[in-house]
Amino acid sequence: MQGRGWVTHAPHMNRALALCVVLSSTAFASSQGDWFASLYSGDGVELRNDERVFALFAVFNALGFDQGPITRKDPVPRVSYHPVRQVLRARVIGGDPEVRKAAEAFFDAHPATLRRYLSWVVQGDAPPFAAAPKTKDAAELKGFEQVLAKAWTGWKLEEAMQSVQGEYRKALKGYLPVIDGPLARARATLKTPDTVEALLVVNLLDAQNEVRGVTSESGNEVFLIVGPSDKPNVEGLVREFARQSIEPQVNKQVAKWAGGAQVLREAQLAGATEQTVAEYATAVLTQAVALRAMDANDAAWEAAQARYFGIKDVAKLFDEGKPLEGWFLDAMRQVETRRPAKK
């Protein structure tokens, strides 16, 4: 497996200041002995850091990726960042400007989605990024490996990443005792083949509570890339795992859902944030999988049902044993029937 890595614990009296000190210490970075270690849960789920994801989000942050909780709106918005991200942003924004120029030029010429870049990078080589991924769909971003190589050396990202091992270790260890049960129940609900492997990657350079999932070209690896959070975001992780198999099926079937546009409008008025019918249908189904996997209580189901209409009835359809494509329209009819306007 490419790109495995680890992390150590910076003192907590002043985490941002401590991280600044550590980032400047090459001696500290070179002293870490478990740089390429991975953790494994009881069920064999791999939990690790990933140099490729670290390098990609270092580039994103340098070029203006500022998603995160807004702690102040006026007079100038202030975004809250994890201490690792805060220090890394200072490093790369103030670092070699030639790296940023190369990245800007590449993004201008290749305006693909963030998820597309993430999918590309986890299928590619580890540093020093000598070659592009060899997958069939990687051609559109060929050459980005050169940008990552510039960033890795120009911003000394290996040194930066090694110096914050403790923060990553802390985040990874938080997931160890809590992911096996929910993920196993989600796999059972989705009838996920045993050949499909889930890998958890922590990314402290992303927004708070963000979870992003991408699947390898073979379909046998699901990368679940979790951002910083106050406690392990297991529900978000399960939703993203479910999305990998549900979203493609929804995209195939959603044009048949005649009432979808009206339901989406009503759901948005009720607080749903999805922008398309396909996104909303996917959210209903993935949330249903996640709540089952988390053994959610009635209050959690009721809260979800306020914007994902009929989600409890949708969840019961999982027990029928049919593949998703066989009951998608049945599930969406439950959503239509249970929406407040219909009542």
C-alpha cells in the first residue's frame, strides 16, 4: 500500500505554539521511528496517515482552501482551523511561491472537482511523486504529480508531516475502539463483498467534521478520509462508506423518480442542504444506513426524518434483501408519502 505514515503528540499548554516549535525542529522530525506504521482495528480495518493526502491538502490550503467553522463574521470573517492546519497554512502560504504558481497554473488548466483530485492522488505513488497513477481514468490530471513533487520538496512537507505525528496518532487512536461495530453493520446492510476493504485516513488539513470517501479503480478499496473532530465522527464515516455503493445506483435510477424535484424543494424548506434530486436521494439512503449502523435512538430518527422524509420506512426496506436497484423507487415513494405536505 502506498503512502503510509504516522504522527507524535505536541504539548498541550499552547498547542499552536508547540506545533510551531516542533515544525522548526528537523532533529525532532528525524527522531521518529514509526513513520511508516499503520494501526489495525480488531476487524482488520487499516487506520493510517497518508503523505499523498497531506501533500494534496497542503496545496489546496496554500491556494485558498479555507473551509471550516466560522467563529466571527464581522468585520472580517474568521475561520477556525485545527492547530496542525493553522501551522501548515502559515508554512505553505509563506513558502516557496514557485510551488503556488505551478499549482495555480495546473488548476486553471484542469478544473476538476476536489473529490476527483483526491481520487487521483490516493491511486498514485507516494513521495517523491515520481510518476502519475496508472489507472485508466487518471489521464485527465496527468502532470499533477510534478506539482506535488514541487510542493513536497519546496515546502519541506516530509519534515512538516513527521513533526506532527502525535496529533495524527491521537486522532487515529480515537477511532480504533469505535469503528468496527458500526462499519460491520453497514457492510451487512449494504451486502458489501468481503473483497472490498475499508481504509481510514486522518486528514487534519481538512475542515472540522468533514469526511470524504473515494473508491479505487478496482472497487476493492474504499478510502475514508476524515477531518479533525472533537470526537470520532463515526456516523459521518459510515455515511460516506455507504455513499460509495449507493450513489452510483441512485445516479442510474434517479431520472425515474417523477416526484423528486417537488420533494427536494420541500426538503430544502425543512433544512436539507442537498442541491439536486440525486444528492437528496443519496442522502436519505446513506443516512438510513448510518442510523441503523449506529443503533440510533428514536430521537435521532425523528430528527433525521424532519428533512429526510420517511427515513424510518426507507430503512425497513433494507431488510427485504433485494439489491438497491430493485427497490430504489419503492424507497422514494416512501419519502413522498411521508413528507409533511403530503399529509
